[in-house]
Amino acid sequence: MPMTRLDIHHYPDASAAHSHELQTQLVFGLQGSLELEYGASGGRVQHGSVAIIAPGERHAFFSPDQGHCLVLDIDSDSPLAGLEHDRSRQRRLLEGNQLLTLSSEQGALVRSLAGLIRSQPHLADTSAALLVSTLLGQPAAPSRLPLVRLNRYIDAHLAHPLGVQDLARVAGLSASRLNHWCLQELGCAPLEYVRQRRLQYARQRLLHSALPLSRIAAECGYTSQSAFSQAFRRHWQVSPSALRRQQ
């Protein structure tokens, strides 16, 4: 029988990296978000998406909002119960890195199974087979956003003004298509996504450095410390100075 593990992971807001030498990992978003980078791929996992990470692939991850994910670790070479006749299709699905957008039906199934294994963990193997089966029977759509490329560009230019045209050029999309796919896959417009990354960076700087607020505000593209503090409070429900005092 294949070795499988299905459980719910709760991610702290700290960066980490590791690899799984023998198994493929499928990370289904449940609540909040998880930023992933693996090889030349990666992106944001949230409800309605799944990341497939190949065996042995070192991956870095960070959740800006203490996200929850349903995580399936599976031997890609061994078919799950009931899927013996789909062994080659299962292997093709699980052997490479992918970030996929789920259909509404697939997303509903993920939420349902997450609730099921909380109350009946002995059904993990059956639930794992259902998850893989739904991906085989109704393939999820590949992500249209080159999020690793976008994230690196945004993070390298946090202190500078960024426009939709700048991001569209980096993504290789028209401004209208970039806006469309950001709304579809990230749940927000492109410049709102930039704002979120700025404030995520600011939070890490507040927690892990002694830099003055004015310097952190400037690093995040704010010309006014007051405007930075207001934006930070709206986003995190705490002021920058109060967050620093909580350490």
C-alpha cells in the first residue's frame, strides 16, 4: 500500500524551507494564504487553488496571515485504493511542480474533506483518493500568473512607485488580462496585491529589526510615516508601534 498522509497544517508568519525526498506534496488552500517558491515555480496558495510539489524539491514557504492548508503527502508511484487503473495518469499528475486553480466543485470538495478528517481522521486514505480522483477526472486549470517572477519584481521595487503597466510587462500580459487573472487567482487587483506585499514586508521588518518607523515606511514606498501607519493599522488591525511593543 502507498504511504499517504492527509492533515491540516497551520502556518505561522515566519519563513521556512524543506523538502520531502520520497513523496509528492499537494497543498490545498483552506483559509488565509501561503506563499510558496519551488524551483522556477511557485505562487500564492489560497482557497480554490492547489500546489503540487514534486518529490525531493526544496521549497520555501511563508504565510502572511497564518494560513491553513489541507496537505496530502503521497507516493506518486503507487496508486491509491480505487485508482489502480489510473496509475500512469496519477504519476503524470504528481511528478512535476504545478500551481493549479480548482473549479468551484473541487474547492467545495476540499472544504468538505477538511471537515471530515477533523472529525474522522481514520478516513484520510479514502479522502486522499477522492482528492486525487477529482484532479484526474476534472483537471484543474494551470495558473495564468507568473507569481514567482512578479513577486521578485515587486519585492525588489517596494520602495518605488509601481503601476499596472510595470507589472503587466513583467508578467507578459496586457494590463486588462493582468487585472483579470489577479482578481481570479489572488482575489484582488494588481496594485492591491502590491500594497499587501509592502505591508507584509513592513510587518517582518518591525518584528525582526530595530529600524525606525520612518525608515521602514520609506522602504515600503510610503513618503509619509503617518500614511504608512494608517495603512498598516487598516491592514493588520494594529499600529506599527503597538506591534513592535508586543514582542
